[in-house]
Amino acid sequence: MTHIELTINGKVVQADVTPRTHLADFLREQMLLTGTHIGCEHGICGACTVEINGEIARSCITYAVTCDGAVVRTIEGFDEDPLMARMRQAFTEEHALQCGYCTPGMLVAARDLVRRKSGLSRADIRTEMSGNLCRCTGYVGIVNAIERVMTEQTSPPSAGDTTGWLGPAPGPAGGVAVKSAAVETGKEARPAVASPGRQAASPAPIRPGAKPIAVAVGAIEERDGATSITQSFVLEHPRAEVWRLMSDPEAIARCMPGMSLDGPAHGDKLAGHLEVKVGPIAASFAGEGNLQRFASEYRQIIEGRGGDRKSGSRVTGKVDYSLKPATAPDGSEATRVDVVMSYVLTGPLAQIGRSGIVRDLARRIGEAFAQNIDALLRDPDSRLPAAQLQGISLLFSVLIDRVRALIARLFGRA
Ligand code: FES
Ligand code: FES
């Protein structure tokens, strides 16, 4: 059993859960919040939709242990919410429910949609709500209800508006949303989740004088049980300068979102941690690895392995990067960084590793990493954004956009 503490509908609760208990079962059977329904238990039907840290999520495919420190809101937690009240009223008036089984998840998702978007066509509303299935109504009443509330909205919604409980997918400002929720409930959100650093899957802020750095991500391949992915980006700095930085494991750790070393490298041995947050999933990988340097080739390989104690997930991986001469648009010397990462992830988090979001996640992590390298090359005393140093938000909005986790894991393991 694993001890967790989280905030549910404004109340801080503590509980012991097995690693395999999913959030929907935990809410229904231990918290007795039976408004969260369970239909498919495969993440398909949306009946189990809840809010986790301000974003809607499927509680049937979310492990309760990964919600340690999170702020969860179930349908019962929307009783005082004005927007939800309007949505409920519209559902009633438009006959948007029959048996009502899908209705809690449908309401949570519909409110989330109206918070984020306005002026959608009926076809767009259907598309946006396609993750929530209804066996009874034929959806016409549901679309009518959402359209009505959307039309009534006096001010346009904003994805960036993360005040209070309102708004899904807070993205880079996710920590703000969690903090606001904590203020509303009178409780402090646990730092592990509230930290903006856990949102580091977002691209790194662009510093004055710096340009956005595009990261090309190749195909994800499965080979001998391992997943591998390639990335490439160009830094507008001479190769020798880039190598000086990228051959230093401490600098690499500093630039990699969520990664930290436990201490200086001992010879070719490294030990460190990687904090990963992908959507509602938070993990802390502790690991060790070794480093191989091929200075004449401007190439370095970091191999490692580690695990997340709480989820029982384990990862082994390798990051192999090499620097090639390139030319900047202004004709000056530049460096192309080619990275090949491969990893094997086992345990509960493995579902993320197989996700299609890995590629996007890898790109986002790569962008944050490249941007940080660039910042240090421009100014060695540069203070990198704390968010980039404290955690990946897997990336990982998920996984992960999860390559981020990959990359992170790879480096983190180092
Ligand atoms: S029960 Fe969770 S998506 Fe169907
Ligand atoms: S109202 Fe019955 S499943 Fe939607």
C-alpha cells in the first residue's frame, strides 16, 4: 500500500492505496463519491471524467498513487459552480440526458469545453465532445445544451485564464491554477504538484536576444523491446563552445527540465533524479548511469537506469548525442546537435511510454533543453527558468507528450 495525500473537492484527504488502484475506484469506493461513473474502464467512454489540477482527465486510467499531492474535482465538487449550474439547467431543458449514466462525465467535459472555446459550430461541438459517449440520447440534446451555454457566455473564454477553478489545461501556467484552487479551499497544494516546474513540458521561455529553436523529431521506432527516437536542432554557436557545455554532465542536467544530479560525477559514474509530470501523472525517477565521451567525434553517450518508488515504474535508457558543424542563416559558425534516445519503460508508467504523445513530448522537451543550452552559451551566468529545472510536465500535458519523459528519463537516469 502507498500512502497518498490529495485534495478532493476542496478537502485534503489521506489514504492508503495499492499501486494498481485507479482513481475512479478510489473516488467511488474509498471516498464514496459515486457521482464519478465507470463505463468502459479503458479511457474510451468518458463516464469517469474528473478534473485533476484544473484539467479534465479519465479517472479510470489514472492511478490513484499518481495523484499524490494533486487537486481533484469530481462532479460533486461543482455544486457551487455557476457555470456548471447553467450547464445542468441547459441539460435539463434540452433533454440532454435519459438514463443519466454518461451525464456526470458529460457535464464535466462540457463545462470544460465552454470554458475554453466559444462560437463553435454544432459539428465542432460534436467533435470536441467525441470523447464522451452516450448510449441514450443521440447527442442532439447534449449539443443543444452546450451550444446554448456557449452562446450565453458574456465574455469569451480564454485557455490562458486559469483563475480559480475555472479553465482546463492550464499549460505553462498550470501551477497558477493549482495555487488558486488551494487558495479557494483554504489549503496549500503540495509543492510537488503545485510547482510550476512540473509544467516544464512547455517550451522554455524565449530570452531577449535569443531565437526560438526548432527541434526536428524523427520517427519513433521499436527495436529489441526498446523505443528509440531521434531529434536534431541547430545552435548558432561554434561547435567547440557547444561541446564545452554539452560534454559537461552538470550543465546537461541543469538544462534538462526536471533533471538534477545528486553530486559531481565520479569518473564516468553519475547519479541523479528526474522529476516528471505528465498531465495528472507525477513521478520521481532516481537512477544512476555512466558516461562515455568521444571527444574527437564531439559525441557523448549517457546510459542509465532508475525507478520511481511510488509507481513502481522502472526505466533503462541511453542518450547518444553528437555535434556536427553547421552554418547559421547569417553565415556564421553553428552546430547541429543530433540526439538518439532509446529506452525501455516498465511498470504503470509504461502506458505513457507507448503513447502517441511521446513524439510531441520529445519535441517539447527538446525545445526546452535546446533553449536552455542556448541561454547558457549566450550567458554562462544565465539563470534558467526554475520551471525548467524542477520538472517536466510530460511534458510531458501529457506525456507525455511523453518523449519528454523519455528524454528526461534518459538524461535523468544519468
Ligand atoms: S470509464 Fe473511464 S473512459 Fe470509460
Ligand atoms: S443518458 Fe444514458 S448514456 Fe447518456
